[in-house]
Amino acid sequence: MRRDVTASLVVFLVALPLCVGVAVASGVPAELGLVTGIVGGLLTGLLPGSSLQVSGPAAGLTVLVYEAVQAYGLPALGVIVLAAGLLQVLMGALRMGRWFRAISVAVVEGMLAGIGLALIAGQLYAMADVKAPSSGLEKIAGLPGMLRDTTNSGTALTAFALGAGTIAVLVVWKKLPKAAQVIPAPLAAVALATAASVVFQLPVAKVEVKGLLGAIQPPGLADFGQLATAGAIGTVLAFTLIASAESLFSAAAVDRLHDGPRTQYDKELMAQGAGNTVCGLLGALPMTAVIVRSAANVQAGAKTKASRVLHGLWLLLFAALLPAALGIIPLAALAGVLVHAGGKLIPVKELGKLWREHRAEALILVVTAVAIVAVSMFEGVLTGLALAVVKTAWESSHVRVEVIDKGAGPIQAHLSGNATFLRLPKILDALEALPQNRPIELNLSNLHHLDHACRTALANWSARHSTTGTEPVKVTSAS
């Protein structure tokens, strides 16, 4: 129990700045990030599934939440999160959790890379205390102008320097002695930036404080009408897909960090769904399992789920007793934390290795990331999944056409592998190149699969060949 208590304090210190930062970046009151962290600890932490991974608001959903709030308003966010949570519970009850392990790794990494790029682009504006453009492409295109304007404004330059200093602390912190690393890097970076802004009285924007109860806005009956629109339904599906995938992939990663009980994927999906359902009822942010907090929990020596439950209790006590402490945190510092988090989502090293070994997978990763930045999260993920399916279908439809001509007697054509419509041009090119004035024996006994398109095309080719005056094509197929 002593180890679990110690680990819970470490996770609390890691989660606190991230909960606040994700909320601010999502365009909602900072307290709503703490509400999601509290629910992730006290409710999801108690439920069966994964014993050591920790749930809360995640940087991976920041862009999607911000877009949803801008499109439908803050009250509708609770409805969307509630619907996504109920859908997760249903999927877990139908034992669909294990199927998330079948998602292409390239799509997942592309999703995270796209989220990281969009997060960095948006939070660089927040570091300078200026409003970011609405679309991802406009954010990236406007960065040079924003940086130019920042250098000409003393206030913006001060805020940007504070955010840059926060990033520098996060990068350098891991190189410090182990004694210093007892304090989590995000907390240390935000604390130092806050202290600098207070001591030097820097003219930078601070977190707006409403109080825990004041920030909670349960959705009303009128807000449920938003679910009747196609855009809101697509947003619900995107929340469900991304939150579920991130949580279950995190569970797989956490399982590799410890020797304790393995994750029960269907129960973990239901636990995440229950947490999101409650978050939706409270009008808070959606939750996922977060690898940063989960890894900190394991590395701090946690042995049971008590550590993650206690971390939720510490968040509740902080939000209830010390809400005013949020009001002195500079927004630029939180933006710096999220820029650093976004950078860690982009698999730069893995992309180079993937390009050398599996170029098609690397292409899927890049296209998914670009589509997320250029269009939206949901369409980007769907694009990546479609490309992965097409790639798999193409690679699994290998077919070999072997022609044996002994000079006398019929020509023998042997087809082996998987004959699908994707390989139909290759098959017909080979068969139509055969002499028209000789009998042909077509052997299909070595085919593992023959789809309807190929079967019909082969029948038509056989009929055409037989009308040229030669003997009918003799076809041998598997029994």
C-alpha cells in the first residue's frame, strides 16, 4: 500500500498540469480537465480491465474536442461524450475490444502524428498569446507570419519566450540527476514558468478560474437534438474510435512494462465507456487511458489499482480546496507542455526505418497524418484505414500464371495463388497472349481463391477461344 500511495502522488503531479493544459487547449474551462481526471481515477480506476494504466483527458483528443466545441458549443460537448461513452460500453459488451488490436500500426502512428502536428501548430499560437486560425492548413501556413509578428511585439515575445523556456525544461529534465527527477518534468516546467511570471510580473495571459462546481455544465434536453445532425454523429464515431484505440493501445504498451495481471480488453473498453458516460453527464472532456501517466504509475512502483484511484482523490482535493492556484498559471507554459507532448506523438525515428523496410506502410502513415491536418480527424483516420485495407487486399491477391508449351499437344496454363479482380488484368494479359490456333488446358487446381469477377472473366475467355475453330479449353479445377 505504501508503494501505491507514493505512486499515486507521482501520477497526480504528472496529471495536474496535463489535465489543465488539455482543457485550455480544447477551449473549455480548466476545471473540466480536472473533472475528467477525477472521474478517470475514482470511477474508471475502480473498474476491472487494466490494473495499472491511468485514465484522464488526453492530448490526442485536443484537436477534435476544440473543433467540436467550436462547431456545436460547450453544452453539446457533454452529449457527444455521453454518446461515445455509451457506444464504448456497448462495444465492450459485444466483445469488440480485442478487435482494436487488428488496426494497422501505420494508421495508428499516422493518427498520432497528425494529432501531434495539429497540436503543435495550434499551441505555438497559444505560446504567443494570440488566437490561432481555424483550420489545420491555415495554422501551418500562418506560422511564419505569427513568428514575425511575435518578434515585433514585446508582450507576445515575452509569452513565447516563457513557453519556449517551458519546453527547454521538459527536454533537459531527463538529463538531470535522479534526485531532481523525483519531481515530474511537466510539473517542474509549469512551476518554474509560473514562478518566473509572478516574480518578474510578466504581462502574460493566465488560466481563467471558475471553480469546480461553476465549470460543470450537465447537458440539457435541448442539447440532445445536436445528435440528429450528420456532423455530430461523425464526431461521436471519431471520439469513440480514437479514444478506444488510444486506450487499448496504451494498455498493450503498459502490459509490457510490468509482470502483473494482463489487460482484459473488453472489460477495459467498458470501463473507459463508463468513465466517458459520466464525463458526458457532467459536461466534461472525454477520457482515454494515457501512456504518460500510466508509465509514471508503473515506474513509481504501483502494484494495484489503488494508486490510480488515489490519484483521482488527490485531483479532487486540489480542485475543491485550491482552485485559485490555477489562476496564476501562464497559458504560454501550458501551451509549451502541449507542444512538447505533440512532438512526442510524431514518430520521426520510426518513419525512417519504416520507409526503408515497408514503404507502403510509411506512405499510409504520411497520408493519414496529412489528411488529419488538412481535413479533419475522422476523415483522416478513415482515409488511413481505407488505404490499409486496399494495401492488404493487393498484397494478399498474388497470383502466378505459368505457361508450359512442349511444342506438340495442348498448351498448359497453370494458375496458382489468389485470383481476385485486382489481378485480373495480369491473368487476362497472359491468357490472351497464347496462340489462338492451339488447344489449351487451363489448370486451376492450385488456386487458393477464385472470386466471382475472375471466374466470369475466365469463362468468357474460354468461350471466345473456343469460337476460333480450335478445341474447347479444357479446365481443371480443385475438387
